[in-house]
Amino acid sequence: MGIWIELGVFLLVFVFAAWQFHDLRKARAEREAREARERTERKDETP
């Protein structure tokens, strides 16, 4: 019986970690897109 509780806890932790990595990847993509947009805006401002 105890092994199933441990397995359940492990699976919950694994799902939570996967969710956090997904959010991390999404935030990194948004940051890189924003930085690229800012670079192009600065490039356009230079004479």
C-alpha cells in the first residue's frame, strides 16, 4: 500500500516539474521576442 502513496507523490512532483519547465520555456520565448523587437526598434531609430 505504501508504495502506491510514494508513487503517487512522485508522479505529482514530476507533473509539477514538467509544468514549471513549460512555463519557463514560454517565459524565455516571450523575453527573447521582446528583446528582438527592442533591437529592431533601436536599429530603426539610428540615422
